Amino acid sequence: MREAIHPSYGPVVFRDRAADYAFLTRSTMTSGKTIEWEDGHTYPVVDVEISDVSHPFYTGTARVLDTAGRVERFERRYGKKG
């Protein structure tokens, strides 16, 4: 590989603000904010809006849309051709 063209790859804490959950991983992302982690070291922290802890697909709290009445509502509104 060529030298000095790749971003630095190091430990970063990603914090899900919606679920109050954080995890330590490695990434090329950086941040000006830092956090002291459980191991006593200080790492850059990146705030995210959603993660697997708060996403409805992973948590099973997804809303189910009413699709059964859509066809009937369309036919009532625009009339059934027949």
C-alpha cells in the first residue's frame, strides 16, 4: 500500500443517544468530543441517532401498517370499475 494516503484507524466509541447505549469499536471516524470508557482510557465519541439497540427492526417494536383496508378505501374513493 502507498504510505500516507489512508485515514488513521483506531478505537472509537459510538453512542446511541436514543437508547442511552454506547459501544467501543474501531473506525476511521473521528470526533472532537471524548469520553472516558470503562477501562479508564479516553476515546473519541461519535453520537448516532439510531443503532441496533433502538432500531424498530431489531427491537421488534415496528409498527404494522393497515394494508387490508387500503384497497377498499381506494375503491370507495374512486369507484370500482366493473
